[in-house]
Amino acid sequence: MGQGHEPRPVRPVLTEPSSSGVYLARHGQTAYNLEGRFQGQQQIPLDATGRAQALELGERAVAYGFATLWCSPLLRARETADAVADRIGLEPIEDARLMETDSGDWTDRFFADVRAEDPQRFDAFASGDPAFAFPGGESFAEQEVRVEAALAAVERGALPALVVCHGMVIRAALHRRSGPDGLEFRRVPNAAIVPLDPHAAEHADLGGGAATMPS
């Protein structure tokens, strides 16, 4: 599940403005993204496509004039943030609350195997069901609490800010702020820039690569 791609031309336009002053970026592609495999909180590096995506993300980030750069400490996010940092001249600030969901017993397993074994629970994960919890791992509700606390700290700092993180961190952040009606979950492309504003995110041109399954 998930496909690689050649780097696309850098887009000169900014995505939809974020009323919060915070923008979220998903890390570049990893081999696990391409293979359709749960990486959870493992230290998985970017693959060659992911490294190219991270460089492209750095080019797109220039236009925003970011004052701070935050990231998850997981290797795939840190490598992406380092590529952006080299281009925009900011030192990444790590926050462990921005890590991907702890995928528990599903860590290192292939999506296809888990789907065949437990289709109902896998579909809940894949659809971003707010009630979902990984067997032996973290629930989306638990993740939302820590992600919101991290983003509150980001908002207290210098803005605009870019936060390099993970697909399900972006899901958590937008769901937490979207109100009682919620926001329909959609996969975020690797190296996309997403405004921390549910309405803006719904209409934004995110850029980035293929919309691989978060894991």
C-alpha cells in the first residue's frame, strides 16, 4: 500500500493561511510507508524518495517566513526537520508529545496481514475513527491529549511556526479543534504542509508526495 514518486516541481504558492499561525508538516516517505507497514514509534529513517521530499518541503517552507521549527524526535520526522532547517536557518525544537501513535501489538506488521486478521478494527484505524485504540498500544483519544498540549506550547512561542510530525498527529490536531461535527479524515501526503485550522485545512493545496497511509 502506498506508492513512491518522483519529486515534483516546487510550488511557489502558499497553502491556505492558518488562523492559529501554526502549520503541520508530515515527514517524508519511509520504506514502511511504501510497504504498507506499521512503524509506530520505531526509529525508521527516510528512504530516498523521502529525503527528496524533505528537501522540497524546505524549499516550500521559505515562503512562509517561519519564526520557529518544531518536530517529533522520531528519526523520520527529525531527518525531515533537519532538511527544512538547513534551508530556512532554524534549529528544530523536539517535543516527544508530537510522536506518532504507539501502535502496540501491530508495530512492524504489514497492513494487509492486520486487515485480514481483524478487518473491523483495521478499518477503524484506516478511517481515523476517534474511538480507535491500538491493541496493546495507544488510543487516538490519548494521543489527542498529548498532541494538543504540545501544540499549545507551540502557540505560546514565536509564530508562524512549522511543526514536522506524523500523519496521525495531524489527524489528532485537526480533530481536536474541529468541534462537535468533526472533520472528515483524509490521508495527508508525505511532506505536505497543513494549516492548524480545520476549515483552512479542508480547502488547502497541501503539496507533498503520495498520500500514503499514516503508520
